[in-house]
Amino acid sequence: WMHENLHLAYGLVLVMFGILVRLVLWPLNQKAMRANMKLQEVQPLMKEIQDRYKSDPQRMQQEVFKLYKEYKVNPLGGCWPMLLPMPVLFALFFVFQNAIELRGTSFMWIPDLSRPDPLYVIPILMGASMYFLTKVGQMGMEPNPQMKMMLYMMPLMMTGMFLFFPSGLNLYYTVSNIASIPQQWLLGRERMKRTARAIVDVQTERPPAPQPAQGKKRKKA
């Protein structure tokens, strides 16, 4: 529709489509990422439950579910940011495989959007955008080896896969990643503020004032 009615080249259509998809998914991503924040906030309590009931798995499961219900946490809520764009990505993969209109369509240095980039520029940019997106998304999180491995391994793996995918698909995914960075940055700042507020609350916590002793008053000597 954009190509025929707005008279845009297919390369520009992919750029605009990547941005539009992220704008449409913005509210859902916002909700999912905030659910992930809540899940991270209850991690210390969850670890305490796991340590306390490690010899009783059934009781442990009951207490964990009780914790989720009490704090209104959805353990699967944090998965949505990664899963939501996947159907669009898979659909575009088959579009580039079967759509005759896109064959031989050039964009900038790319001679054919339906074939891999001969200079491998777009796949490398896609990997770099994924790395930066993941880096920004980890703002305010406690560092751990798994997150560090994801930061480097996922962009490398995806770059290796996308080297042989149509350059148009790489273009869409690169733009989609870049369009996601502002939302990740805003939520990262929110996460950092929440963490700082929680630290201040712990540091300013005071023990309760001692209660006066009950009973008869002592007589003066």
C-alpha cells in the first residue's frame, strides 16, 4: 500500500514499516517490560523462599505462587518484548522468499533486497544494533554472567544467521532495533530510579521506638 499510494521505494517502505511496527507495539512492550521489573524486584524474596523450602519442592512452589499473587507479578510477562516482533519477522522472511515484486529491487548500495547483502554491511549493522539495544536494556540491572553472555552471544549468533538472509529482512530488523532503543532507554532510567529509591528506603529504615515498660512504677529509694 505504501509503495503504490505513497510512491515510496521498497527500501524506504521497509524503514517506515520497521518504525511503525515498533510504535504499534510500544504500549504492549511498555507493559511487558514493567512486568519484568516487578519480577526482578521480588527476586530476593524468591531466593529466600527457595533457600527456606529447598527440601520441600511442593511447599516451595506454593509459596512462590503465593508471592506472585501477593505482588501481582506475571512470571511470563517479561518474555513478551522478545516474542511480540517475531510473527512479523517470520512473515517478512516468507514474503522475501516468495514475492516477485521485491526481486531485483535495489536500495542504496544493495542491488537486490530479496538476496543477501554482498558487502555484509546490513547484517553487521543489525548485530551492532542488537548489541546496543541489549546494552541499553540492561541499564539498572545487577550484572551477572548470564546477562553478560547474552549481551555478546546473541548479537554474534544473529549476525551469523542473518548473513545469508535477504538484505531487506536485515534492513527491517535493523530499523526495528534502532526504533526500540528510546523505549529501552526510558525504561532503563525508570528501573535505575526504582533501584535508587529502594536503596534509600532501606538505608533510611529505622527500628521502632522502644515502648514504655508496663506494670507498676519503681519506687524512689
